[in-house]
Amino acid sequence: MKYTTLIFCSLLIVFGIFASVYALTGFDLLWAVTAGNRIAYRAVLSLSGAAALWLLFWLIAFRPTKFLS
């Protein structure tokens, strides 16, 4: 479970970098990485959605920010 969370966190960081490159330059880095393949592009986007849902579950279930106050 720890490795799944670390992998999904790193994926979301990479997708965030791709999104910021697209927002700042207009160049879609994710489209370039998937070589223009629409199916691969959508698969990677769905993977980012699954990663976000996993991290939401992890934050609700384990409450890592409980002792920050």
C-alpha cells in the first residue's frame, strides 16, 4: 500500500509538470510523450484520474494530516 501511494504521488507530480508546461508554453508534452496516439493519451489521462482517486482515499482513510495542528 505504501508503494502504491508513492507511485501514484510521483505520477501526479509528473502529470502536474506536463500540465504546467502546457499552460506556460502551449506545447502539449503529454501528447508528445504518447507520440500522438489518442488511445495512449486517454489511457494516461485515466491513470492520472485513478491516481487522484487513490490519493483521496488514502487521505480520508489514514488522515496523515491529523497531527499537524
